[in-house]
Amino acid sequence: MTDEDRADGPPDARHRLGSLLNGLRATVLGANDGIVSTAGLVVGVAGATPHRGALLVAGIAGTLAGALSMAAGEYVSVSTQRDTERAALARERRELAADPAGELEELAGMYRDRGLSEELSHRVARELTEHDALRAHAEVELGLDRYRVDPWQAAFASLFSFVLGALVPLAAMLLSSDAWRLPVTVAAVLAATGALGAVSARLGGALPLRAALRCVVGGSFAMLITYLVGTLVGAFTSL
């Protein structure tokens, strides 16, 4: 086991719950991105052309591009965060080896800043240092008291959640009749984004209604703009 692993410490219920909630929030946000971006794309194309084949090609291409882009971005982001945290832990480990007394005083000072008395701050710092000095500094000084997300796990979660979200506008657009295509798609997208916004807010302890309305307004704006642009482009190209 490496020092970085020991700094994370053994799993407990609080950390497992926090990790689960973070994963759920990321999945909900990925699905919401899939819904809104794909809806904007197919609605924009629908404004330019009524052909079902063009909508299918645009929808599939947009879904694949968006999902792969999100997966790659999530992998790079989480990998960079993990590398940064590992570098910080390695630096802290070197400082502990070079000046243990100074690091002990630094840790005690941070507890004093948090409101502990002089005597208690030194006692806490000393006992934590004796137990696991690197973990103590990782949690208090560096703020690394959470589990680091695996980059591949984050990438695949983003990819699949985006695809699942994208299926909502894609299915609504392709399975509806020509006359009902746009209203059915808009209704499906707004219902899905509102529900996801409420779920995300509930997971974070915020007000579900406010979050749902925010998502609905954002989705409506995205579809309106892309539809208008698609309509203008379609009219221009038909001249």
C-alpha cells in the first residue's frame, strides 16, 4: 500500500455515502447534458429540413460525438486532479521527513486557527501525527479527506449517462409523426430535464422546484435558439 493510499484511509460509511452521491450527481448531470445538447442538435436540424434520414444521422453523430467528448474530458479532468493530489502528497511526505517538528507545529497551528486552545491543538496534532502523520496533513492542510475517483470509471459513467440522456430527444424526434415531431420532442425534453434537475437538487439537499425550473428554462432556450438558427440556415440554403 502506498502513502497516497494510506492518506485516504479505510472506507467508512460517511466516505462511501459521499462517493455514491458524487457519482449519482455526475451521472445525472451527464444525462442532462445528453438530453439538452442532443435536443438542441435535432431540433436545429428539424428547423432546416423535415427529412427523417437527416435527423437520424445528425442525432446519432451528435450523440456519439458528445458522449466521447464528455468521456475524454472527464478522464483528463479526473486524471489531472489525481496527479495533482499525488504530487501534493509526495511533497508533504518529503516535508514530514525533512522537518517533523516543524510540520507538527504547523498542524497544531491549523487546529488553533479552527478554534482549539493552544494545549488541545498540540495534543490533537501530536496524537494524529503518531497515528498517521501523512493522513493528518492530507486532511487538514491539503483537504484530501475524500476518495479520489477513478478516471476510467468517471469516463465510462459520463459516456453512458450522456447516451442514455440523448436517447430521449432522439427517440421522440424519430418515432413521432411529422406533424407532432417538434411538440413531442419539446415536451419529452422539458419533462426529462425538469425531472433530472429535481433529482440532482434532491441529492444535493437543494430545492427541487427551483432546480427543475432552471433546467426547463435552459433546455427551452437551447432548443429555441437552435431551431431558429436551423430555420434560417434551411431558408438560406434553399435559395
